[in-house]
Amino acid sequence: FPGQQVLGLVENQSDWYLGNLWKNHRPWPALGRGYNTGVILLLLDKLRKMKWEQMWRLTAERELMSMLSTSLADQDIFNAVIKQNPFLVYQLPCFWNVQLSDHTRSEQCYRDVSDLKVIHWNSPKKLRVKNKHVEFFRNLYLTFLEYDGNLLRRELFGCPSEADVNSENKQLSELDEDDLCYEFRRERFTVHRTHLYFLHYEYEPASDNTDVTLVAQLSMDRLQMLEAICKHWEGPISLALYLSDAEAQQFLRYAQGSEVLMSRHNVGYHIVYKEGQFYPVNLLRNVAMKHISTPYMFLSDIDFLPMYGLYEYLRKSVIQLDLANTKKALIVPAFETLRYRLSFPKSKAELLSMLDMGTLFTFRYHVWTKGHAPTNFAKWRTATTPYRVEWEADFEPYVVVRKDCPEYDRRFVGFGWNKVAHIMELDAQEYEFTVLPNAYMIHMPHAPSFDITKFRSNKQYRICLKTLKEEFQQDMSRHYGFAALKYLTAENNS
């Protein structure tokens, strides 16, 4: 900027400031066609020296005496200041702010320039504006939205990059590509693009150090559960979503259209972008766990609804059971319904009645009782105080733990053993499993996931899962020594 120029702006591409768009149209004062503030270059040091703060404020106050309000917010004030001080502005080329309002004359710009830099939908109607080239620009914009961001990671030239020598690629190169389980093993080293806090997040944990965050992960097919969970759990939530670039935009539109989700600022949405052929369930859990701001977390799944009031109950339990100074995992007993429409039980007594009537079942009662049997549901029915249970093979309860608990093992992807391995590691680290007598959660029915279908129909999938399981147990033995032998014995006996 030569001389006293401090503001770089593109000329307004409609007749707005000329005041001839409709009868009695009275715009704020502007120099000629005025300038559009969708794109501004600001020379901040010079602006501060010339006392910009007072300059624009005085101009605004004076104009508001007769105008009473602005129509175009900051743009009106910038233009009023420039009208008085034309020397402040450096006119940027039109292609840095191609304006697509209803009254645009921007075709004069793109008729002469093919390399447009910034397209600006400067109308409250956004993509629904009416002008003769709107279809072309709308399609351009939508094509951009549908792009797969992974295209931007491809090496287009054969130049060596730092990535070639980093440790993860080194580990990947050491894998045997002829191994029938190669695709499973490589998932452990896949680096996923991740967008943390995709939507606005603003939450201060309670000062009494009892705060608990609900942690879960999901893909697009479970999106319908979000509003229901928000109605059941008023505390903070950390969610990892596994989406493609296009699905991320769909999710954005869905969230912005939901009054329930938009009214909550204590939900952290972290997008992990799709890569590879498996659902990286434990990576997603780790992403959600790492980004909590509370001392405790409730490790749940997206297809469960917590009982009403569970958030406050868990905060009281954290104090009662001295979770701050003991290694405990507090178990929230899990139930399920096969009914899509359920009158959710408001109390333990109501839940027990539904259990007796066959409206509810203990979780996985029909297909995998071992996963939750150690919770001891018979004892829970009459329990009024927390009780301790022992680890058994294949145990996979939903637990409340301190935020410093071990991460999930990334080698387990898709369906099978992803939670079992984590609970086993908690046991190896001598966590006490304590069942909460007045807590419960209910699994809601849904279509089977793609991964469980693969597990059931693909023999090689099941073989590889068994191999990974055995390797995990060997790693446990190396890491925890003699104490970890019981996991091998339990596995052989089960």
C-alpha cells in the first residue's frame, strides 16, 4: 500500500450504494459504487497509528443521527469513512471478491478474468440467489463440497517427502503384504485426517472436580441417536464421527437444522475422515477420550440411551466411591429393547417391571451373555449399595473411569474384541470393577452394522480377529508379566 493506504477492498458489484435499486432506496454514503467488505486487507500498524478506532466510531455516530441503523452492518460504516477519506483505500482486483447477490453485475469481472480467487454469496439467500450465472457457480461450489479431501494428500510428483521416513511409514513398510491379515494390521498405522471441534464448543467443567463427560463414536448411519442422547444426558459429551468429506457437510446441515443440537454448546464433535476399509472403532474412541475437559468420563456407545438423571447420579457416585484416589471402574448395567418405540423407564422399579414383562432384556442376553454376565444382574435387582465384581473372560461392561485410564488398542477394528481388550487392560492395571446399584442404560434397536455383517459372513475376517486377539494377549503377558497369564487360561477355558 503506497502513501496512506491502509484498507484493501474490491469495488461493490451491484448498484446498492448508487441508491437506484428500488423507489425510496436510501443507502449509507459511499464513494461511487462503494466497496464490499467480504474480503478486506488491513494494514494494522498504520491503522492503529492513525487512531482508526476513534475515526470509524465518530463517523458511525454522526451518520446514525440521520440513518438510525445500518443495512449492511460494518460495510456501511467502512464506506462512510472512505467517502470522507478516499486516500485510505487500495482497490483490489475484482476477482478477489466475485459477488453473487440478486443485483450483481459481477459478470463484468468474470467475462474478462478466468482465474477467479474468491466467490462470495453476499446475500441472505446464499445459494438461492437469482442471477444469470448462478447455476454455474452453485455447481462449482457443490462440487467443491463433494470433494474427497484425501485427494489433496496424494503425491502428485515423485519427490521424496518427510512422510517417507517417519516412524509410522517405517512400521507400515515392515508389514508383510502377503500376510492374509495385512489389511487389518495396516489399520493400526493409518494416519487419519481429523477435524477437532467441528462445531462450536464452550464448556467449563464444574469446580467441584466431579464432572463426567459421556464419550462415544459413530458414523452417519447412527446420526439419529444424537438428539435422543442429548435429551437423556445434560452433561458434556465428546463424540468422534467417522465421515467422508461429503458426509461431514451433510452432518453440518443436519446439526444446524436441529434445535436440540444447536442449543447445546457442551458437545464436542470431532470428525475423523474415512480412510481404509475398516471402521477404526478404537481410534475413534481414543480421539473422543483425548478431548474431554472433565476429570472423569463415561465410556458409552452411541446406540445406548442413559437413564434420565444419570449425569447427576454419576457425579455423586464419583465422590461416594472416592474415584479421585482409587483405581475404580464404575459399571453402568446395560439392558436392551427389541422395540423401536419404547416408553423409557423413569426408575429402577419401572425397569425391573419391564424386565419381568419381557419388554426389556439384559444386554446381549440372546446372543452373547458372557459380555455382561459378571455384572451379576440377579444381585443388581435388589442391590441398594455399590458392589464389587471380578473380571471374567469376554467381559465388556460400560464404565466410568478417570480421564487417565489406558487408551483402547488400535489393532482392533470393525467388529469384535474392541471393548473386551480394553476391560482386560483395566483389570491388568488392577482397576476394581464396581457396579452402581441405581444406574442403567438401554440399547436401542437398529439395523446391523456393515462390520458385524462382514464378521458373520467372512471366514477370513474371523480368522484374523482370532490372530489379533492372540497377539494382544501375548503383548499383555510381556507387559504385565505373570499376572497376565490368567487371561490366556481364561480364554482357553471359555
